[in-house]
Amino acid sequence: MQKVKILASSEHRIDYSTVVGGVWLDKGEWNLLKAEGLAGSLNFLVTHEWQKKIRESKAYKNFSEMYKNKFGEDLYDKVKEVREWLISNENKSDILAYLNAEDPYSAER
């Protein structure tokens, strides 16, 4: 029997048996499933795809909070904006090399 997360934003987990393919719900889990429109998707909740989506969502939230705390909200918003611009720029590698160089105008390393 394994515990499977329902949502990244909830600590509720359903019990799933791979042996019998059964799902057991504890108090409040059925109401959560209905409220989130997942009551008809119990089989999908136990898939690798769904669980991966939950892990990725949780990681995104954790990293976002870490960066907000580290940079402050205004600077974090600006850094995200610059990052979006940089990703789409064809000279991304050269721009990064320029930014990372101690002195980008020096002939010395």
C-alpha cells in the first residue's frame, strides 16, 4: 500500500494498493476530490504522470518562495522579466559570458 498525493496544495493523500488496484479514502478526501473536480479521476491520480505534475508544481512553489525571500519581490519580478527576455535572445550565450566576466573588456582572462 502506498500513499499518493492528490494535489500539490494539499497534504491529503489517498491510500493505493498496486496489488488489488484499490483506493482507500480517509476523512475529508472525498470532499476534496469532489471540490477539485477529481472525483471521477481516481485512476489517473495514481499515475506517474499525475504524481510528477504534483512534484513539479511543489518544486516550482518552493523555488519561487526561496527566490522571493532571497531577492525580495520587486527584484525577483525584474529578474524573471530579464530571464524571459534572455531565454528568447539568439545571443544568450554571449550575453551570459559578458555578464559573468569579471572584466568583459579585458584581453586577460
